[in-house]
Amino acid sequence: MIAADIWLRGGSLVHSGKSIEQKDLLIKDHRILQILDPRDRHLVQAKTMIDLTGRYVMPGLVNTHTHLFQTLFKGLGRDLNLLDWLAASVRPNAPKLTRQDCYYAALLGGMDLAMSGGTTVMDFMYANEHKDSVLGTIDALQDLGLRSVIGRGFIDVTLPDENHNRLVETPEEVLYQVDQLKAYTRAMRRVDIGIAGSVFWAISEEGFEAIRDYANAQDVVVALHASETVDDNEDSIKRFGLRMFPYLEKIGFLKEWLTAVHCVTLDEADMELIASHGVKVSYNPVSNLILGSGIPPMEALRKRGVHIGLGTDGAASNDSQDMLETMKLGALLQKGINEDPTVFSADEVYRMATLGGASCCGLNGQVGLLKEGYLADLMVYNPHRIKSAPVYNPVTSLVYASDANNVEMVLVDGEVIYRDGRFTHVNQEDVLLWIEEIQRKFIVS
Ligand SMILES: [Zn+2]
């Protein structure tokens, strides 16, 4: 007999648009135990059987960049450039955030993500005036059931801005907090802690060196907003006499633990440095367009073999956490600027949203494939929906013709966290009521 926890029976397993098999999938102890030939069903003894006849089973999506606390600032500062947007949305409001606010913000954003097929999120939490705010984010993701990497924000440069300066800490303080968070989450199977290096111009040389030394010594991933606008290179040339990526190479900061977020204003030399040092890149097409930052050269990076993951960015510069929208827009932009419809194919962009994301999150070999031994982080796709029908190729339909109605079920770590429009552990009506209460305290200019 084969003893399983969950038996996903009768669906089609989607490995890629060209590789689909009519097989069952068995889950045990959080992982994919076996891909089962239907002829062997008589051998299975499962605690739970879920009939997925007519459905597709696919690896869940990985959101490599967001700021879940910003879910509370959705729509604020719209139609402004990056620095003006910061001044109108995040900067005046982030210092007001409490642990409870961050909890409900992360629940709301996490639910939005899961409903678009998301199973993992790499959060970039830099609103740390109250040291326990990040615990709200962690607790929410733990309660909801998503897998997460929580990047603890790192800001050690003061600026002529009182709200910014309230978030400034010394490198020692931040790394102490990272250690504390690692201890707090040690027993949480689905939560890892990383470092979120805010923006280039908010970190000192000593700060970069402290992050570098910590990441080289410990098993953490590091995310850094990088070349989102020309400001990063201008600041780097002013402070260090080099563009940002050459400077980061010089101090030994370009490593495989680094995910460079955005990468809009790269030149050829920057791209060579990213590729040759194995730096990962997070592509956030919706945010780049909302802030008018530009269209990043992702096809040029992909051609160089760079691991690219997809991200939504925070809701303050996206308005949603929708990974389906991100995949479609991300693919279309690269086709458009390259004047080539063959680039960023549906299979390619789906691979970025799964395996590419896993690579950014330090989860290589753990999530992103329907393979025995991998963690059971899955979505169940229902093709019988107005937006998608008729479905000939589920990956093409997922990328170009789907919305949350197609995502029928989400499993993380071998547990159903969402099914038929309801979350297993969270009451969505309660969350919406809390959000309406919380939103009253924020400044809307
Ligand atoms: Zn961001």
C-alpha cells in the first residue's frame, strides 16, 4: 500500500505547456510523495482524496517582491514619479503602522496573491519604526498559510526627511533584529528570514559591508531595490565615483544570495556583472509602469542566463498582488520593446514565476516543480471559466486569459489554504472590516 495524506485524483499535471500528463498526485509530510499512474490507484490509502477531474494541477506562483504593509496604501500617490509618490503615500504613513496594522495588511495582500495562484511571497519589510511591526507581517502569513521569505528592512543613512529618519537604524541594530526574527520563526516551517536592503541611497558603505558579511556567513537571501530609476547611479557616482553595479562588485556585494529588484536603468556592463556573479533579478512590470520608471531589459538579461523571478511590488505602486496580471504584462512588455513576439513565451514567463522565483527566494530544488520530493506548493486551475474557455494549452491560458476565477484551489506545504473562494484559516469578511477601520488613520493628500 501507499500511504498518503492527500490524494489529488483525476486531474492533469502541468509541467509546461508542452508536457502535461494524466496522472494523480500524492502528498505526504508536506511534500509530493509520488506521481501516480491511474492504474496503480488500488494501492493508495489516503487520509483525504480530492477529485480533480477536468482540472489542471500546477506548481504555485512565487511573488519575489512586495511590501505587504503597503496594502494599506493602495491607490495613494497615484500619477506621481517615484520620489513624489514616496512623499505622498509611504513616507508620511509608514511610521504610523502598528503590528496589528501590518497583520491585517499582510492578510489582505496575501489573500489577493493566493487568489491569483501565489504560494510563496518574498516580502520586503522596511517600515520598522515600531520594531514589532514585522511580527504582524510574519504572523499573518503564518496564519494564512503562505510560504514566505521576510526581508527585514535595512536603512542606515539619514536624509533631510523626518519621516525617513524615523526608520534609520545602525547596521548592528538591524542585524540584531534579523537574529531575533530568525529565533522567532525557527519553529515556523513556511517562514524564512532575509535582509531587505531598502534602496541604494539609504545604505552606507559600512551598511553594505555589514550586510555582505552577514549574508556570507549565514544562510539568508538579500534583496535590494536596484537601478529602479537614474537616482541610484547618480547617488553612487556622487558618493563612490562609480555606477551602482560596478561599486557593488568592488565591495563584494554581487553574490548569489542577492536579488536585485527592478533593474530598469542597466547598461551593458551592469548586465554582464549581474550575469557573471549569479545575481538574481526580480522583474516588477506593473510597478515599473505605474511609477513611469521604464521598461527593464529583461530579455537581454534572460539571454545572458540570469535567473529572473516575477514580482508585484507593494500595492502602493501596483494596486494589487495579482501574479496573473504580472505574468501577462511582463510578457507583453518584453515582446513590445524587443519587437519580437517570440520572446517571453508563456512557458518562459511561467517558468520565471515558478522556478525563477524559487531561485530568488533561496528555494531551489524545493518548490516550482511537480516532482517527487518537492514541497507540495500547488494551484488547481479550473479551465471552465468565461475568461479562459476554450483552453487548448493550460499554460498559455494561465498567462494570457485567466483571472482569480480560474484558481480553484491553492495548497502550500501540502495543506489546502484556499478552495472555492474561501480561505481555510482566515475569514475574509472580518479582514475587510478591519481594513476599513484601519484606513481612517492614514493621511491622504
Ligand atoms: Zn519595492
